[in-house]
Amino acid sequence: MKTVQAHVYGKEYTLACDEGQEAHLAQLVKQINARIERLNKAVGHLPESLMLLYTSLMVADELHDANREITRLRQELDTTQQAVATEDGDARISAIEETLASNLEEFASRINGLAEKLAA
């Protein structure tokens, strides 16, 4: 287990992570700090627990939006598959599937990162 020193909303934390994930965790902390900064500018200084709650809600909202987008993309894939299948376009289906699968993998990766941060 490795550790990363994180400065969040005026406090220092020692965070544990798997070996090789230090840079990723540091990037997540940077993203959280950016959200805290935006929120701080919008509403002013809040108690730490309230600021972290609002920041968590912002991240959860982004996760919710990403999940909705994944659902929309899956539905679009299903619709496209049905439409192309009636035109006997197996090659076109494969190309579209590859593109959408790549997009879904990217969204899933982002969601997993956000979910891991929320679980921590």
C-alpha cells in the first residue's frame, strides 16, 4: 500500500492507495480541490463538513449525468443495430459498435474513478 499526502480545504490528509495509483489519486484530489474552489467562490467559506458534503454532491451529480449518458448511448446502439440489421449492413454495425463501445469504456472508466473517490 502506498500513501499520498493531500491538502484539501485547508487540511492535510494521508490517503492510502494501491502501488502505481499515486498519480491518479493526486489527480483526483486536484479535481476535488477545483470543485471546492468553485463552490467556495460561489457561496463563500463554509464549515469543512458542509463544504465536503456539497462537493460530494457535485461529484455524485456528475456521476449521475454520466450514467444517464451511458444509458442513452446504449439505447442509441440498440436502435442503430436494429436499423442497420434491416439493411443487411453487418460491417456498418461493427464500426458503430466499436465507436460506441469505446465511448462507453471511457465513460465507465470515469464513473469508476468517481465511484472510488466517493467510496473513500
